[in-house]
Amino acid sequence: MPMGFFFEIKRRAGQIIGPVASITMVVYFAYHAIQGDRGFIALGKLEHQVSSLNSDLIDLNNKRIRLEKRVALLRPDSIDPDMLEERARIVLGYAWADEIILLEAKPDARAELALGQITLNPKGERKPAIPALHQGNKP
């Protein structure tokens, strides 16, 4: 009788192995179609990223167009006097005697370090790169 029992188990296992393997493969591929690196969820994330990058691209193109228009105003064949005066004031630091000048807040330490305006001592404390400039114009 033990021989018939094992034969029956072997016969039923042979009948079940095909459907179980098929169901396993379907579940595997369905899971990866939804959750995988190239699945539907990843597709949604990529579409969101593409739309975000497209809006960034539009903003950058608009900024480039504005800058190209400003550069065109500074070309020698078509210099705009107002644009030239604005750039001269910014670059050279000029102002009229009757103008009131408002200074913006100082940049952070990284920008000052990059510009060479300050240095850091070994303790990490800030100190002016050129002390005479920061002591009230002493001779």
C-alpha cells in the first residue's frame, strides 16, 4: 500500500505543477508591470518629472530671451543710453550726488570667501581679508 500512496502523490503533483508554475509567472510579471523599474508607477513618476522639467525649460527659455534682449541693447550699433547708464552704475559703483543709496544685506560667508572679501582663521572665525577696508577708511 505505501507504493500506491507515493504513486498517487507523484501523479497529483504532476497535475498541479503546471497551473502553479503558470500562476506564479503571471503574478511575477503582473507585479513587475506595476511596481517594477519600468512599471506603471515608475511611468507616472517619469511623466511628472518630464512635466516639471518642461516647465523649468520654459522658464529658462523665457529668461534667456529676456537676457538676449538686454544684451542686444548693449551692442555698439544699438546702445540704449538708459541701459548703458544702469550697467555703468552697477559695475563702476557710480551714483548722482543727490541720490539715496540703499544697501542690501551682506552675502553669506561662502560667497564672501569665494570673492576673497574674508578669510577664516584656524578656529573657523571670520576675519576681513583686507583689514584696512573694514576699519572705517583709516589712512
